Amino acid sequence: MACKLDRKTARNGDSENTMPILLNDFKAQWQDIASRALKAVDRVGKSGWLILGTEVQSFENDLADHWGLPFAMGCASGLDALEIGLRVIGLNPGDKVLTTPLSAFATTLAIIRAGGVPVFVDVDDSGLIDLALAEAALKADRSIKFMVPVHLYGHALDLAELARLKNSYGLKVVEDCAQAIGARSDGRPVGSVGEIAATSFYPTKNLGALGDGGALLTASPEIDRACRVLRDYGQSAKYVHTELGLNSRLDELHAAILKDALLPTLKSHTEKRRAIAQQYGNLIRNPKLEAPPRPNGSDSVWHLYPLIVDGNRAGFQNHLKINGVGSAVHYPRLISEQQALTKILPQGAPVFGPLTKAAIFANQEVSIPIHPYLMDDEVSRVIQACNSWKG
Ligand SMILES: *Cc1c(COP(=O)(O)O)cnc(C)c1O
């Protein structure tokens, strides 16, 4: 890899073996993208146009092509994309929304900001919302008409099954694709079953910007138009406000950098993540560590590489740290147990059935580094550090 030598000299003095392996390496990313990103910045500066111009439009077109959906609209964050999506598909205050307790808090926060009431069901062995339990919840409570499934860890939920639930129960769906850009389920892109796909360009995501950003994708021109009204104060024409909208615009600068410096390498970076995941799957051999299975039919993009630790999780993370390997937990506390929810749900959030498997992830999951700037010897060191843990 071209950046290899640069990276060694950049950290002069350190021997390679003592360089910590980070979960995300933004300095390595900058070395890779700097010249393209700086050219994009220069172009935007010279254009004299900073908000909602040709850079955003042009990035939106490239993103839609890349994703395989007809329309893409940039916005300020993944959180906003989810909120705008839910409002556009007709969520009204008090409507229930089926979702997962194991995700970024933003998934549920968006539901609440849109006026909805989250209803949590447990996850499956992969850590994604259990679609069989989701169906049981829909059968038990026919008033649930909305769903926000999350394609967690870069896995695609079973989209054929999601489509069946959507049709059988008359659901409107915003798919949370923040971790799963490019993932497919039996050949279908994530986000193609719901009315809307919401995604995030938070820097750690597979398509991460140099700051915050997000997008909504859809096959419907009407939905796309309605999202554009909401992202810009609810104006349908200049100074004509037909909705109570947000200020949720993707900046021209971010759009230009995403388009020129980040989107063009997403495919090869995804392949790199897949190759690392395959090595981890083949070579991590420790009876105390188990990789959760991929969902049926998922061609995953490996935003994260989760392991389930049988034993002392903090001890495992400390062992990794001593061996120079970064790690994190996704997620240590279930959303349904977050204190903030009591502000609108004083009795606690509605939960359908016990969240047994979600609790296993909350208590035993550890994510190990899988970013595209990992070098071969670093991948080997991660594997060694996992295999040498005695528990
Ligand atoms: C990151 C993330 C979000 C929120 O995106 P932001 O751009 O940080 O607002 C929502 N859902 C999931 C699953 C995420 O990983």
C-alpha cells in the first residue's frame, strides 16, 4: 500500500510493533485523500457558492448511482435523515415504531424527535432485530404501522423477509443504513425495501466525511421532493413555508470532498474490509471468542467486526490494549434502558418480550479493528492478540 512508508516516517521513533492499532485511522486516511480533498475545497471556495449548490447535487447523483436507488438527498446527519424520513412517510405524534434496542442511540432518538413511540423487540444471533419476533409483535399489536430496522455492523437484514412483513402488516419503513452502505441481501441493496433508506457520513462510517453529514435515498420522486422541503426549513419555494422543517443541509464542502475523495474508493475499501473479515473468520481461534453469524443471504460490508466474549470482557479488552490493539463495545447499554427515554416514557419504553440476546451483546460484545487502512502485519497482530488471550 502506498501509504505504508509515509506512515512509518510520520511516526518517527516508534518501532512498528509498538504502534497501537486503532479502530479508525483518520491520519492514514488524510495521507491518502489529502490532495483530492484539498482540490475539492479549492474548487468550492473559488465557486463562491457554499450551501445547496452543484456540489451537493452532483454528489447526490453519484451516491444514488453507487447505491442503486433513483434518488439521494444529502442532509446534516444520520439522525436527521431518520427523522426527516419518518416525518415524510407520515409518522404522526404518538404512532408506535418497531425498532431494535441494540443500535446507536440516534435510531431511537430520531423516532422520538419525529413524535413516535419506540417499541423494542429482541435481536437475533447476529445482533440485528429478530424479524420473527418483530412479526409476533406486529400480530400482538395491530396498531404498529411503522418500523425502523437497523442493518447493524454492516450486515444486511434478510430483505425478502422484511418485505414480507412490510406487505403483510401494511408497514411503512425507514431502513437505518448508517452502518451498511453497499450491503446486499441476496443481491438486493439495503434500503430498497423501505420507503426510505437513511444513512450517515459520520467520520467512522464506511463512507465517512471529514465531519458530519447524512443522506436519504428513495425510489419515489414524491418522497424525495418532500425530504428536500423538510431539510430546508420546510420551504417548498423560496420564502414559501409549507412545513415546519429543519435546517439539515449537507454543506457544499462536505459534498465535494465526499464526491471526489471518499466515494470513489468506497468499493475497494469495502473489499478490503471483506478480506479482513474473512481472515478474522478463518484465523481467530479462541474458545472464549465467538464471531456472531451473518444474517441469511447477507453480503456484508463489515462496518464493525463484533466478537462475543465468553468471560471477562474488560480483561479481554485490556489484553488487546497491552498488545497494542484498540477495541470498543457496540453497544454497552441497551437503548431501552437509557435514562433519557423516561423523559417521554416515565413508565419505561414499551418492550415486546425479554431482550435476552440484546443483553448478551450489551454485556459480552467487543469490536476489533477492521478499517481499510489496516496493513497485513496489523491484521496478523490483531489475530495473534485474540488468539493469545487465555480468558
Ligand atoms: C451513526 C449512526 C446513526 C447516527 O448517525 P449520525 O450521522 O451520527 O447522526 C444512526 N444509526 C446508526 C445505526 C448509526 O451507526
